Amino acid sequence: MQVMDELRADRLMWIFGTGRSGSTWLASMMGDMAGGRLWNEPLVGKLFGDFHSGARPKSLRSKNFVMADAYRQAWLEGIRLFVLRITASRFPGAAEGDWIVVKEPNGSVGAPYLAAAFPRSALVLLIRDPRDVAASAMDRHSPGGGAYEWRKSEGSVRDRASRNPDAFIEGQAKRYMRNVGAAKRAYEAHEGPKVMVRYEDLRADTLGTMRRVYSTLGIPTDEQELPRVVKKHAWENISEEKKGRGKFHRKAKPGGWREDLTPHQARSVEKITAPLLREFYGVESER
């Protein structure tokens, strides 16, 4: 069983970042490759990340806290066993060489723990301009947006988007920093194969970027299959009724935030996400 665990652990491919960053597109392409199996948002990172990050500082030093720093190696092994057992149940027919592509943007707060628990798995850090992420989230949660109807019973999200859009945008920027910040820490510390992808590069040259991703991760691909998968999932091949304002597939237009955010909202996002905007996009926020 230990040998099989090692093999399965080596075939996990984590996609971390944040929501509304193109993770569905990227994961769908990777899951559609030969030997790919897509696991769509298990939220295992959120399960352990929210719990650990929400603990009081003194709890981390307490011998009673289940995820205390003193027991880090033990609970990392527990996370590893938990994920492997669920993976085996979720994909009972997976062949030994299959890749389990784990789309986990909304569980990225736990990325450092998952990366540490699986030091030999593949890790993809997906980045998108936080201003576009915030604008996309605003559209998603506004009346007519894709998330609006099923969140009517959860009025707090809807109300923040429609009644106080400035506060909603600020909250999205803080969420971006939390998720992408954690994903970045996991990426920097990860010992296994890893690659960083910017959504903007993926949109501008999808095939070239996908080739770089697989090459960097050391995963061989069929030169005929990759173009086929890229074409199948291209924005241009999504039916018109499934894309546009208020739809899950909204714009696929880098820089579209200029049309969607007010100057005040854009400055708010830039100020909150300044460290990451500067590192990944060379943008200096106005103080």
C-alpha cells in the first residue's frame, strides 16, 4: 500500500491561485489530456487552511491543539493519508499512470500544507490581474450574474455586490491577497515540479503556454493531442449563449477591468494587492 500511495502522490497535479482566474479553463484542458482526470474543487485546502489559519496564535503552541506547530509532521502525514484515500475513492478506475488534476483555487489558503504534504506532486500557480479578478467577481454576484440566483438565500454576498460595490471590491482584493499569497508561498517552498502561469499569457498564446507548462513539469505530451485540446476549449469555440456579461464565461479579456471598475475601486484593489501586482505585473500602486 505504501508503494501505491507514493505512485498516486506523484500523479497529483495541484492548480492553486484564486477564483475567477481562468482555473476552470486551464484545468479543463489539462483534465482532457490523455491520462488526465479532473477533480473539480474538492476544497481540501479550505478544510485545513481555514481551520489552521483561524486558530488563535497561542493555540499553535498548545500541546492540545490538533494542528499545533509541534505536531506539524504528524498532521501533514494525516493530510496526505486523508487526500490519498479520498482520491482512491473518487477515482477508483484511474490507471497507474493517470494524472489527477486537482483544481483548487478556492482552497488555496491551504496550499502551503498540501504542498508540504505532497512534496513530489506537481504544482501549478495560476495568476491573473487582481483588478480583472475583482471585476469578474462583481459581475458574477450582481443581479443577472451566474452566482446571483443560487445565492439569493445567502443575501450577504449579493447585498455587498449590489448595495455596496466598493466594499465588495475591497473584500475581493483582500480575498485575492489571502488566496494568491498562500499559493505563492506554497509555490516558492515546493520541492517537486512546479510552474507559474499568468492568465494573460495563457490567453495570448494558449498553445505555447500549455507547451511550456508541460515541458516545465516534465510531462511528455503528444504533439497532435495538445493542439486538439487547446482548440476544443478555446474561447472562440464556446457557444455564444454560454458567454458574456452575467455568464460563467464572461469576457476572457485581459484589462477589461478598465471598463468595469470605477477609478476608486481600481485604486482600492491596487493598494491592497500592491505586493503581488508589483511582482507579477510591474504595477506600482498610487498611495
